[in-house]
Amino acid sequence: MQCISLSSVRHFGLASLATLALGTASIAMAQVGTQVPPPVVNAAPVNVQKITVHSAAIEGNLEGESADRTVLVMLPPGYAKHPERRYPVVYALHGYSIGAEQWAGEIHVPQTIESAFAKGAHEMIVVMPDSKSVHNGSMYSSSVTTGDFEAFIAHDLIAYIDSHYRTIADRRSRGLVGHSMGGYGATRIGMKHADVFGALYLMSPCCLSVRARDSFDPSIEATLGKLKSPQESSGLPFILRGTLAMAAAWSPDPDNPPLYLDLPIKDGKIQEDVLAKWTANSPLAFVDQYIGNLRQYAAISMDVGDKDSLKSDTEKLHNILQSYHIANQFEIYEGDHTSRVAWRFQDNVLPFFSEHLVNEDASQ
């Protein structure tokens, strides 16, 4: 395993987490800053609300993750002006090692949302939940160790938003998008919960296939075995924290304190049963089980940079959908894992949902 100093990358969930998961040959550095598109003159302001949503699905998890989650809600300019109107909702999932507020900064909201509306996208509510964990990322999975973050997104969060805001409470008016680990989350949750969402956009999704067996370094066992609590992982290099995040999400073990997880290496050897659990959580391994669900979507789109190590697996997912004759948009754009991510959120993601989500006029 290639070692990288913590100072070389600020947040590892982008290309680095993907590399750890996929076993690619090289690690593309994630950028700290992202380009911001020029603002659209006279764009109407979005109302940003920072709220806390309690999730019953996360309660009682073994590593002490809070069931009270920070959520950013972006209300469109017309929300206050038209108190009788209801709106479609887009749920946007962040990547590994960052939370909702860092994700907002990375894609430069609310400016990019305001600009998208000013350039013609239909108004919608944008919701950005925080799913960061003690090991820097929940993987949007279901685990007794981390809590059920999949159900948090697909059930608890939506129930709260629908009961507290003027939404169109219909799957045809809900969109799901995510970048990197968030792209994995959107892929995983989207495949399993087509009864909840009506359109999907996958931005550079990580972790679509499991890491190669021969890429696991036996030395991780000794290093991680010294931890006395999940919180002690905060001082580890990001690759090791990523390993813990995946193990907590995909190979939980309630009988293995203090971390309550099983590593893919034990006594210097690959644990085939653990690796099988990781494989079972890889979308390229389980996509064939959810073809019927995927056919229910009004639209599916995915994109990835031509210099992103995630390009191959993203293209594989596209090709699988093509083989089943499931319509989907797919673009390989010029750039790496975070190139122009804010531009793409503004000019690709929100117009996509504007086109494919049912708004109030069409739903009547």
C-alpha cells in the first residue's frame, strides 16, 4: 500500500478513499480548493437553514455516533413569497472526511444554486445531510457499529423534511445526488429505494467494486489493534481511517470491542469471510439484483473525470445499465476527481433534476 502523509491531502474521501477501496495503482490527490463559477448578476438569494434532525435509525450504534445530525436546507427564492406552493427536493450527499458544511463550501452553495435558478432551472429545495462519522465517513451504509445511515437518508431525513417544509411528498419529486463517497451512497441507496426517489445523479462515485485482495498491507492489523476506542482513530493517517470506516460500515462485529468491527486482515492473512462482506456491499456486485428498481427511475445520470481513478468502474456501471436497456446519461469530462465540481453541480446536476423531477404544476 502506498503511504501518503496526512499533510499532503486535506480530505481523503475523494480519490484517495476510492483508491483504498478499489485497489488502483496510483493515488490522485484531492484538491482542497475548488473553482467557483462567476455569480449570475441579480440572481435571487436562497434561504439557507442549518437544522438538526434526529434519526431513530442511528440510535444505539456501538461506536457512539450522534443520532442528532446537522442538515443544511436551501430554500428557493420563491419559498417565502409563495406560501401556498410546494417544491421538489434534491438530497445531496457529501464525500468522505468532510461533512455537510464542508461539502457546501466545496460546491460553493448557495451561490451555485442561486445561479442555476437564475439560468433557468426550476426552483427546488436542496437538502445536504451530514453523515460524517468517528472514522470520517459512514459510507451511507447499514451497520450496528455506525448506525443505519442508509435508513437515515431514505426514511428518517425524508420524513422530517416532508413534515417541516412545503415539499411535494412524492417519489417523482425527489432527487438523490452524491459525490465520491456520496456518489457511492447515492448509488447504493438509489438502487435499494426506488420507491423513495425519482431521479439519480452519481458524481464520481467511489467504492463501486471491492479492493483487490493482494493490496491489503498486513501491518495495518498491528497498528489498528492498538486502538482502545473508536475516537483514537482521529490521529491516524487517512488511509487507515478509511479502512476503519469501511470495516465499521461493511464488516461490523458487536462481539469485537472496542471498535466493534472485523478487519480484512487477521494474523497476517486475508479473512475471506470479511472480504466477502465488503464485496457484498459493492454496487457492481449487487446491481443485477436491483434492475427492476432501476427501471422505475425517470432518469439516471453519472459523470466522472478522464483523469479520475474512478473512471473505469463508473463506466462499468454505465455499461451494465446499458446491457439491461436502462436509459442513463454518462459523461467522461476532462479533469480529475474534483475538477469543476461546483460548475457541474450548477450547470449539470440542478438542471438535470429541474428537467426530470415533477414540479407542482405538472403534479396537479
